[in-house]
Amino acid sequence: MSGNSPILPPATIGILGGGQLGRMIALEARRMGYGIAVLDPTPGCPASHLADRQIQADFDDSQAVQELAAVSEILTFEFENVEPGVMEGLSCHPSLEPLYVTRNRWREKNMARGLGIPTAPFLAVGQPIELRQALATEEIRKRGGAILKTCEGGYDGKGQWRFNERAIQQACDTNFTDSQFLETLEPDLRALFQNLANGGTQTQAPEPFFVLEGMVPFSLEFSIVGTGFADSQFAAFAPVENEHRNGILHKSFSSAAISSEQARRAIEYAGRIAEHFGYVGTFAVEFFLADGEPVFNEMAPRPHNSGHLTLDASISSQFEQHVRAVCHLPPGSPDYMCEAVMINLIGEDHSVLAGVERALEIPGIRFHWYGKSESRAGRKMGHITALASTRQEASENADRAYDRLKWVRQ
Ligand code: AMP
């Protein structure tokens, strides 16, 4: 593997993880003439359909990772939970440091804070008594609500518990004993605390198991998808506005309803992160807009669901930018050619998607399907992107097409 000299087609890119992100990286890399090798335990995983070869093994199988490296000019990954140990000594973009930091909310938020990027107030929590103390702090109380999140392993809203004003009052109420406080917690959280106390769940001391965040009174959520390059250049897409349903991204808009100054500031924050890590590859930073200010929520060290619309709407997509970066090629243009709105197609159990041919009657609809072997509730199965000349038209057409799609139980 070479230093920073360009890696040109038909060189092979090795991807850890063969889900939809790996598939879309492969799609763009294939178009550019690269070979693809993918490591994933699932036979026929989405990226394997575009790969020259799949190494079917678990992600923590270091021998299999070595095998992937041996057939690849450069390695990259599509998901956060790569075990750093298995990558030791291998050349990979992005590097392992952003992976290590962003897989843990405590480290991630401290990184943002350290770089002077605004975050929600956050406090470390390991035991119920610390939760009670954290809920009773001035900075959390004045938010009128809080969310407890596991530092690792949670995604799409999982591993989170919300506390409203009443719960905060109970935590502050000295007439309440600690065991009464414990009784107010949701059973799964109580069980997790119990398990922690019994030593059943390990943390990397001195890092906490949970982080308690004060509620951010946001008016909207948006993300910056950007790409760092080996020569320190940074290219970001214009902010994408995001709407969630049940904690999962539902709809993204290529033009976020934020001012150009707010956009500039958020892109500058993302650029700071890229510079901090010497980041090579595409990543996303999710922000809240609260009181007119971008507030850091979290970061994903990989292409991101909110950037899928760039496949159809931008001169270079987030996946092409990723391929260019990891192969030490110059940045492409992240400019949008039109307005775009994406809607995720989230699966249901034992179902097939009906109505595709009717959805495709709507002008400007682009249909993406990830080729997963079966649909399951909450699983990302595909997405549609509506292209149009205005945000409103793109949004309406995306909704119309989405309404024509139905999950039919088999
Ligand atoms: P996360 O997994 O941290 O992205 O959280 C999932 C969703 O919960 C976010 O997209 C927000 O809609 C909401 N959320 C998370 N943290 C906060 C917060 N501190 N204040 C308000 N809403 C939040």
C-alpha cells in the first residue's frame, strides 16, 4: 500500500462491512473502475452484489481482515463498530482515531467541546445515584428535560431513556429515597443498572457507561456531510435538513431551512473536526438548530443516510467523495444540481414492497433498493429521492411517491 500517491483504477478497495453504505461506496467505486472486496459475515450481503469477492467472516476475525488487506490496495469501512485491534498495522481511511472517538458518546462529546463546538450540557453517569445527582444539577434542571444515553452501542434512538420535568423534580425531591427513585426508572434501565452493579457489563474505566444530556429545544435537525482529503482539503455538501420518525431518519431535504450564516458556522465546525483528526474520507455531523445556533449532536465516521440524496442531486456524491479521498484523488464538487428530498424505505416483518411501478410514475423519482434478503421491522431496505427545481415540489413528489408504496405481508 502506497503513502499518499493516487490509487488508480483498477486497484481494489477493501470494505469492512457489506450493508447498504458499503454497497453505495462500491456502486460509485465500480463506476470509476475500481475493484471491490468486501468483508461481511452475511452471505449475499448488499455490497457483495457489486463486489469481485466477499470474504465471509466476522468483523473481529483478524485473519479474515488480513486476508481482505492482502487483496486490497486500501481499506475502508462502512460502520463504526470495527474492532480497532483487528486493524492494527493496516493502512485504512479514515484512520482508527475518529473511529475510536466517535463510537463512544462520552469521548465524542468531549472532542466537540474541546474543539469549541457547542453541545447540549452533558454529564457522566455510571450508577443510579449518579443519575439522580446529574438530573438534579442546575444545568439539567433549567433544560426542563433530559435524555440518558448509553455511551456505546446505541443507534437510531436505541439505548435512550427520556426524563421529563416531573422526573427531574422527583430526582431533586429530598423526601424521595434512593430506592424510591430507582422504582421510578423504566424496567429495562433498572435491569441494566443491576447488570452493571453485578459486573455483567464492562466499561473502560474511567469512562462512564452512560451520558446524561440536557434537552435541546431545537427548531430543526440538520447534518453536515463532508469529506476530508489527504492533502488536508475539506469539501462539504450544503446542510441537509432531517426529519425523524420513531428515532429513525425518515426524510432529508437538500436545502435546510437555515440561514447562510448558520450553514457557514456548521460547516466550519465540521471542518474543525476534519482538521483535528486529519480525517480522510466522508463523515457526517448531526446538529440541532436551537435559538438560531447549531448545536453538535453526534458524528458518524462514514457516509451517512442523510447524504444519500447526493447520489442523485450532486455533481459528486458523498460516496464518490469518499472513494476519491481514500484513493488520494482530488475533491469532486459537492454542489447540488437541483433540489432533492429523500425518504427512507423502512421495512416491516415478513413483507414485500408493493407499488414501486406506481411510485415511479411521479416525475423526478429515483428508486434505490439495497437487495437485502428479507424485510424486517425497522430495517433500512431502500430509499427514494425526488428531484425537482424547488424544495416544495421535491418534497411533495417524494411524499406522493412514498404514499404509493405499501408493505404487504407475505
Ligand atoms: P441520537 O441517537 O443521539 O441522534 O438521538 C436520536 C434523536 O433523539 C435525535 O435525532 C433527536 O431527535 C433526539 N435527541 C437526542 N438528543 C437530544 C437532546 N439532547 N435534546 C433534544 N432531542 C434530542
